[in-house]
Amino acid sequence: MATTNKNNQQLREQLIAAVVKKRAALARAHQIVVALLEPHIEEQTFLAMLTEIDPHNYADIVDERHINKLCGYPLCAVAVEKVPTKQYQICGVKNKVYDLTERKKFCSGHCFKASEYIKSQIPTSPLWLRDREKRPNFKLLPSVKA
């Protein structure tokens, strides 16, 4: 009987610790989302923050920056004033129709591609279990210089 109570107590303490850890990770992710809404973000700071968010948080960053009339790519500080009203783009050369819903949130094609490149690298594992994983080495999309 005493061992059962002891095991129950240990299990309860483990559950409480896990919930506290989960809440802390989610709160930190929210802080990062808010921080990345600013116009000027340094590359190294940005890359370091990516380990503590998930793809949903990154999508929130892009959406919130768009609402604030900033380019959705966190490393770009360009204001997006003229947003295209059309939803689709027809390409006669490739004979394709493109949905512009996500593309409208960015100032250029490069920023859209760079954002998608970063988004594809963000781990999908739960935030509170990331301390057990190897830290990913995020890479930025190289800028095209003419």
C-alpha cells in the first residue's frame, strides 16, 4: 500500500513537471512570435529563435506581419503597401493557374521562397520535447545578386 502511494506521488510529480515544461515552451514560442513582428531582425537572432517555434507559430508570424503591412519574411523590413486584389495568376507560358493567397503576404518572389525554405526546415515535433532532440542547423536561402 505504501509503495502504491509513493508511485502515485512520483507519477503525479512527473505529470506536474511535464505540464509546467509544456506551458513554459508554449509561452516562449508566443514571445518569439511577438518579437518577430518587429521590422528589423538580425539573422543570427532569427535563426536561434527558430528552434523554439513550430510551423504553426511561423505561419502566425507571417500572417501577423502581413496584417501589420510588413513583408511576411521576418528578415525583410519592406512595407507591403499595394497588395494585389486578384486571387489567381494565369501563366500562359506554362499553362498553369497559380493561387496567390499566400504569395500576397510578401514583397517579392525571393522573400516568399526564402520564407517557404525556412518553414520547411522548422521541426514539427512538440515544443516541450525539443530538448531531447538534436538542434537543427537552419540555413537561409541564398540571395540572388545580379
